[in-house]
Amino acid sequence: MSRLDNIKVDDALPKRAYTPDNIELFFYNAVLWNAHRIHYDYPYATEVEGYPGLVIAGPQLGDWLTQAALEWLGDDGMFCSFEYSNRKASYIGETLRSGGSVSSVNKETGEVELALFIKNEADEIVTPGTATLRFNTD
């Protein structure tokens, strides 16, 4: 019996909390060569752009969604596709949570689709996403 045999629609993925600080945000954006000042210059972000604080980079939220799917998959298959969109800005000082659930299971192909999310402290989905995984069926 493979792990796929036990997966059902609506099964929940483990949740994880993230509370990045300005140093993590700075290094993440440095690796991407993302020099937009809303990610590291507090006076610019608040006084010029009008944000309430430093803005967490959208790709970082996408990376957290990818991690949620990959950690749930483990060594039981492969990551096939992924999409996400940032719907609302998130800021340093917020605790964000990743999670998701199984949205479909195809036992013939071994494919499982996931509905993923990043939620803010108000329980609003700020970054929804989807992933398709293919489980080993041997």
C-alpha cells in the first residue's frame, strides 16, 4: 500500500507560522537582487509609498507555499506544478501562517492537487496558491 492510498480530498496540510524580521527580509531581497526600497527602507516605505511598515516580498510568500507542499510530499513523489498570486500586502511584525488542503486525488495517475494559502493575523488569505504533486505508485 502506498501513501497515496490514504490521501483524501480535504485532508489538511500542516500549518506553519512565520514572523520574519527586517534582517531576514533584507537578506531574502538581496539574494533576489530586489532593490525596491519598500522592503528595507522604513521611512521610504511609510512616508513615500504610504505602507504601514516594511513590505514582505511576494516571492518569499510563494516560497513558503512551495515549502508547505514539498514538506507534506516528502520523498514520496515529485513536485509537478505551482501557481500563486499575492492579493494583499503583508508587513514585518505580522505573524503569517501557511497551510492548505487536498483539492483532488487521481489514483490512476498518482496526481494530487493542493489548495495552498498564506493567511495573516486577521485570518485573511493574502496569498492563495495551487500545486500539483505526483506520488510514487510503486
